[in-house]
Amino acid sequence: MYTQVCPRCQGRGKIIGRKCHLCNAQKIIPGVEEFTLRIVPGTQSNSDLRYINMGDERMQGAPSDIVFQLV
Ligand SMILES: [Zn+2]
């Protein structure tokens, strides 16, 4: 296990004045596992792979999600 500077808050621990929830204000996160795209064999085309809250921080409400669509 290794850590890397949180790519969302760039090691600041917060974004737009709010606590970065990716690293939980720890400024570092373990490894890069969370960013590995996992596609299970047999996944159907047009399936959506949704990464909750991994999108850009927004000023209000929850962060956006990242959705990969298999085509
Ligand atoms: Zn962070």
C-alpha cells in the first residue's frame, strides 16, 4: 500500500472551502485503486460504469458522478 497526493484537492484537503471527501481531508489517498476502471467480463455493451462522487466538485449539492459508457 502506498499513498499519493489526493488528485482532487491537490493535497489541500479541501475544495472550494469544503472538506475534500475523496481523501476525507487527509490530503493523501491510498494508491490508485479507486481510479482503476474495472470491467467485469461479460459486461454488456451500453452498460454504464458509474463512479459516484468522483466527478468535479460543485459549488452546491453533491459532487457529480463520472459515468463511463461501454459501447
Ligand atoms: Zn482530497
